[in-house]
Amino acid sequence: MQISDTPSIALPAGYTLAGQQPQRVVQPTTIVELATVVGEAARTHTAIVPWGAGSRQWLTNPPTRYDVALDLRRLDRLIEYHPADLVVMVEAGVTLGTVQSHLAAQGQWLPWDPFAPLDATIGGLLATAAWGPLRLGYGGPREWLLGMQVVLGDGRLVQSGGRVVKNVAGYDTHKLHLGAFGTLGVIATATFKVAPLPEQMSSLRVTLPTVTEALHTATALRQPPLQPVALTITVNETVTLTVRFAGVAAAVARQLALAADRCGRHRDVTVQHDDRVWWSTPAMPPPDQTLWLRIGVPDYGLTTAVDTTLQIAQPNLTIFPGLGLCYARWPVAAASHLPALRQTLGGIGGYVVVEYGPHGIDRWGPPPPSIDLMHTLRQRWDPAGILNPGRWLIP
């Protein structure tokens, strides 16, 4: 285990969060060392911020206390991989790109395309509930995650789930750590089921005159026999719809032809045969003086969410039909409209989270009905409150 404790020398800029720097950087090389570090921090009430590649540390609130940066990138082993069983177990510090490379050598992959660079770590992606357009056809990481080992805030190493696809023992408590930003425990290992690589992946892209027409076209592209694996609408200077299909080459060709027909041949329609690693598009850090909003509604309410958002401001918008999700970038000056947007979408079961924005803004909105249960979990699993304090909805 390596510990950097040099008060007289500035720590690397990569460990800075909202102007804060830790007193120490600790890099465990084994899971036992990781548990020891967390247990000692609990005894001394030392605040820990888990780190992977740092590519998603800008999300949500910065921590209110930051004593130790817990760098997990040396926990980077591929522990077990059984291609015949379609199961892989990895340490949390291994990168998604490394995992995909190992799987591709056996004609397999993890159908997970988060908006993050290939050097993002598995633990960090899980802790931030990262996902991408493939969620439409393959589901999110929750559907592929079989089990985890997690170090709780008191130093206990616990395991949930199993190492096989069919396992009925225990509870899926590991899934509570998805999107908890490391505040319920530090992910040590993760076990996934994987899938065969599709023979072909191809995309069709069409430019449309209005957002309304793009949403109607997206609905048509999801009707049988079409089965897209990804579908996005981007709104900026133009309105562009992109749909992806995957499978055997002949089936993909038929889907593309039918999709082009449903889009209308008089429009600007292009087809691209994707590289199998098209999901590796790197995340772009948001610009200054911008609010980055994640908006979620039941899918039937997506049109309402989009229309309401566009009435408030003309943002850069990325819409995910079929998932009831979209991302919007607003100018900070539009923040005063957040309560009204939340009230409107709350009436149809929706929410708005500010993933990036100025300090002091209400990032989460009204607490969910499960807030008391969330408080209880935090108290049980991190009784000293040392894990990423202030980062998540629960202080």
C-alpha cells in the first residue's frame, strides 16, 4: 500500500475537488488493505473520498469533508473469467476498456456504454450509476451485475449476490450501491454476466425539422418488427435522431431498410456501420456557468418533460425515447425555473437532478418517500459518516 503524505508539497491536481485537496492519498493494492484503511478511518473519524479515474468526480455535490483520497486504481485485477459460463469477476479499480478488451478476445462483451472514457474504472462507474444509450436494448448495469464485495464504513467486508447467473441465495443488497456515490460503502469487486458480441452493429441517423417530429419518428422506430438497441435525439442547432441495431448482419440490414422507410426517404438519412467500441465516446466535462440536468419521467411523460424544458430555456438537449430520460444543459440564469419544472414533472412521477452546477443550488429537489430508509441504511453501513460526506442526497 502506498501513502502520500507530503504537507509541504502540493498533491496532484487530479485529487482536487471544488478547491479542496486531501491531507493524504492512499493507494491500497489488496482488498485486505482497503478494509484496513476504511476501518482505521472510522476509528479516527477521518473523511474518505473514494477515487477511480476521476472522470465523474464532478457529479453532484463536492464532499463537505475531505481528509483522505482513497485511490483504488491499483485494485485492477481480473480475478476470474469463465467464457463458457459468460461470467467475469473484477476488482473495482480495473478500467472498463481493459475489461472489454479481455472479453473481446473471446468474442464477448459487457453491453454497457456509459458516457465516460475507456479509462473510467468499474467501481466509479457503478458508484455513479453510469449508463448509456445501450440501456434501451440491453438494460443498464443493474441487469448485468451478479454480485459485489463492498467495504462498509466501519471496515467490514461484505458480499452480496454470487458468481453464477442463477443464484437465489441472499439479497441483492449490492444493487443499493449503484448511484450511492460511495456513501454506503467502497466497492471492492464486481461480478458480471456478459454476452456474445453481435456480428454487426449499425446506426441510422436522420435530421428532422422539429423535436415533435423526432419524438413521433422515435415512436415509429420502436414498433415491431424493429428492435433498436439504442435510440437518441439530440437538440442543438439541429434536431438529429440516431438509432442503432445489433445482431446478425442480414437481420441488421433488414432493420436498417425498414427504419429508413419509416423515417421517410426525402429526409437526410445516413447509415454507418459502427466499430464495436462505438460506446467509448469520452465524456465531455460541462462548461462553466452551465447547469447539467438529468430529467427522468415515465416514458409516456417524455413529451411533456421535453416541451416544458424547452419552454423555459433553449438548451442543448439529449433525449432517450423508450427510457423516459433526457439530459439538458441550461444557463445558470435559468436556475430559478427549477422549482416549477420539478413541480410539473413531479405530478407525472418525474424528477430533476442537477448533476453539475454552482455551489449551493438544490441539486436533488424534494426527497423521495424512501428517504427514511435511506437514512437508516447510511447509519447502519457508515455509522461514523466518513464515506464521501455530503456527496449524496443523504448527508
